[in-house]
Amino acid sequence: MASQVESDLKLFVLGGGPFGPQEIKKVVNTIAEDFSQYRELRDAVGEFELREDRSPAASVRLGVCYYLLGRYSAAINTLKAGDGGALAHYYLGKTHFALGQYDEAMASYASAAKGGYNADDCALGKAEAQRSKGDATGALQTLDALSGAVEQTGEYLYQRGATVSALGGSPTEVVALFERAVESDPNHSGALFGLAKENDRRGNDDVALDLYERSVAQFPTFVGTLLNLGVLYEDRQQYDRAQQCYQRILDTYPNHARARLFLKDAQASGDMFYDEDAQRKRDRASQVLNVPVSDFELSVRSRNCLQKMGIHTLGDLARCTEADLLASKNFGETSLVEIREMLASKGLSLGQLATSKAEPEPVFEPEFMSPDEQAMLDRPIADLNLSVRARKCMIRLGLNTIGELVRRTGDDLLECKNFGVTSLNEVREKLQLQSLKLRGD
């Protein structure tokens, strides 16, 4: 027989029955199984708000529901007006954590444990807050102090994996911990997200996609999961699905700047008209430009001159002007006529692509750099902690180090698929933190 919460979530929230950790878990599972129930929860809260003279216990119930809806400021105010019990303090801790108020979160978890809430759950919450605050060493100490059955739970294994990662530990160990967490709890959204990110970084897009999709099927859903999944959908030109991911974020956090920008990018990409005929013409033109000049019967003089000038393809020739060729030693009018005829046979001419000459790469002279400057440029791009969208652009361009990145211009990066102005600004901000700039900035 279906439980009350499964049959009527709204009645369950508004009712006066038991409301503890198990009941809250049922609410969460109900929404995870059917996200349309999220609206039921929202409607129930709307009715709850109209009630006057709420009891302290009712305030705790409403405060927890505010937390589940992502209405954190309202959750804190309402929970503080509650009965002061362990459940209220525990969800105050979770709400403070969601707002990035880590000291307050730890204090609330301590009060919850003192009031009788599950001590292991409170310790795991404390460890997460310590790690997020930047004290990964303290988080590991908190986790090390736990023993017994909790060490085999999905939450413990996830927190340990995230902490080892924050400490710069072995990626293999991190992945193993996340995998064990998923084995213990196949629906642990944090562990699924962690595994998805690791596979995303390694270019295992199919595996990452499956893990992200499993993670977003849980509730509450990590915002980072929805953002990263949306980017993967865009990579596959599934713009409708990408928009759904970003819209889910905005449904809960209407002012989320990155989700709003990503949504606009996805909408613009989805509206773009793809001209297949034009693309085929571009492909044919590219093939012609890549034809080697050695395929043609040229005089020894012309062939030698082109070789000395580093001209290997018809495209190279089309980027040269007549003046460029005539400036070469031993290249005269006879050779010029020969070259004109060869290009004309392929519908090309000298100087046709002169404006598209590639700019020379800037010269980096390590001997004039300090050891610190050299070390900075040799660092991997991963050290910049770029978003998934920006990181994928780096992979497509074959950029591995910060030094290789700063040799590129903003226009170079914008030519990369799904890389827009938002991502460009992000890269510039990350480089600025290191006192670096893109070429041309």
C-alpha cells in the first residue's frame, strides 16, 4: 500500500502527523521519483504560510520545507522560531551550509548532536562545512574520529572522497571512494556528481553523461550537476535538454547569474540555422586549399623558390601576394606566370587570402623569465579551476598549460564550439588572479 506521503504529499506536509528524519526522507524520495511533486510541495508551503499562530513544531515543519525548496533565508528565520529541538538545529546547519555560512553551520550541527540528533550525521555535516571552508585537514580529522557502521555509508565515503580530493590526494583513491559510495547508496547525488566530474575531466563523456543524469534524478539536485549536464547536452547539440537543466536551476534560484547566461547561450545555439550546402562548399574549398603544390608540374626554379619560402599548399600560395613572391631571390616573371596559371586551374589567385595570414606566435624567452614566472607558465590549465564549458574548450584546442593558453587571443577561444563571451570573461578573470592576460588583451 502506498504511504501517505506517496499518495498525497500536500496533505502530508499540511497535516499534523509525525515529522522527523524518516518522514523528510520520504518527501525527498517522492520528489526524486516524480519531480512534478516539487510543485505539490511548493503549493503546500504556500497554504502553510497563510496559517496564523503556528506552533513551534509547525514552524520546524515549515522551515524544513523552505530548505527543501531552496528558500534558505525564510528557512533560517522560520527554524529559529521553532521548538529549539534537534531537528530544527540540524536543518539550520544544512541551511547555513547552503548559504556558505560554514561557522554557523558547524555550530548548529553541534547543537543538534547535543540535542539528540544522530551524532554521525552531525559529524558528517561538520566535516563537509570544514572542507568547504578550506580546512580539509580538519575535515579529515573529523572523519577519522568516526568508526563503526557509518564508515560504510554512502555519505561517509563521499565526504571522505571529496576531502581527499581537496587535499590533493590520488585521483585513483578519490574515484575508488566515490565508487564505493555509489555501491553503498546507488542514489547518492554527491557521489554520482563526483564520479561524473572525474570522468568529465578525463574526456569520458558517455560515462559522465550517464552519471550526471543519475545525479540530477535525485532531490535536492546539486546546481553544479545541472550546469555540467547542460553543457554536455550542448556539446551533443541537444539544446532543448540543456535549456531544461538551466531552467530547473532558475525555477529554484531565479537570480542565478550563470544559469541565466547559459540558458541564453543554449537558446541562441538552438535557434541557429545550419546551412548544410554552405558547409559542404566550405569543406570543398578547404580540400582545395590543402592540395600540396608538389602535385603540380612546376619548373625546378619555381619549386625551389616555393620550398625556400615555406609554401607547401595552394592555401599557402593564395595567402601570398605577387610582391611577396617577386621579393624572393631568383623568382621572376616567368615563375610568376607559371604560378598564376596553376592557381587559376583551381579557381584561385595570388593574394586571394592575403588577409587571413596567421599572426606569428609571440616569442617566449624563458632565459629572461624568473623561475617563478617559468613555473607559472608550466602549470597545468586545470590549476585555474575553470568551469566545464571553458575546460572543454581547452581540450578541443589542445591546450594543456597556462603558458599555451596565454599565447591565444580572445578571438581564438571564441572560435571554439560552445565557448561564448561568458566563458571568455571567466578565463580572463582566472588569469587576472595570476597577474596574466591572453595575447592581445
